[in-house]
Amino acid sequence: MSSQEKRQPQAAGSDRVRPIRESIHWQARARHGNGPAVLVVRVDQAAELLQAHGKAAGEQLMLAVTSALQRRLRPHDRLALVRDDEFLLVLGGVTPQTVRRIEHRVAEAVRSLHLSMGGRMWALTCSIGMACAPEGRFPMPSVQTLVREADADLHRVIAQQARRQA
């Protein structure tokens, strides 16, 4: 076998090299903080609004919040309604600084909503729990792990707000 034949990868070898190159590229990006992040957004007034105006008003609220959040997200980010008062945002390829900017945009989107229902003007606020893949950690945590961490962070934020109000 000539030295040139040794340098030419065989078809099976080439197929194995591609995923290795891709994983090395992904690992290099991950080390620079471009991993996934998750935000759990809870609309603070949702329970009170549902109690005062019923399910139809709750649906109107969720449609308004969904629309406002979608306008503030990047095209490849994902948004899902978790409960009547909670949204889940999955952000791909973000640095912690980008997550903070998106968190501020999301909070502002909710604060900018003023809904008139039953003769009352509702000014909305939200509580946000966040989890971001740490820089330099490989393998990256799964999205499910980040969801659990963001949910725990949301509960800490809500508890802090309750202590401040007490």
C-alpha cells in the first residue's frame, strides 16, 4: 500500500470522522459558553385574573403574553405554555450575558401588557427562573436538567418576593 493510499480515508472511515469533527466543533463552542439555557416565566397576576374573570379571560391573557414573548425572542428560540400562568423558553447557543438580555426583554414584554377586563385595567408583572449551561462544562447538561434548575430558581425568586412583601 502506497503512502498516498494510506492518507485517503476509506468510505467507512470518512463516515466515522465526520461526527468526531462535529462533536469537537460543538465542544469548542460549548467551552465558550454557547450552550442551552431555559427560562421559566410565571405571570404574577394570572391566578387572580382567572379567579376574578374566569377561564375565557385567562385564555385572553395567555394569548396576549404568548404574542408579546414571541416578538421578543430570537427565531430559533422555543416557547411553550406549561400551565395557565407559566411559560417555558428554551434558548439555544447562548452566553450567560445573552440570557440576561433575553430575560430583561421577556420581563419588559410582560410589563408592557395592560389588559382591560371586567372594567379593570390589569398591569402585569412576571417572575422568571433561569438556568444556563455553565461555561466550560462538557458534556452540557440536558434541557430537562436545565428545566428543573430553572423551575427551582423560579420558586426561589417567588419566595424572595413573598419575604419582601411580608
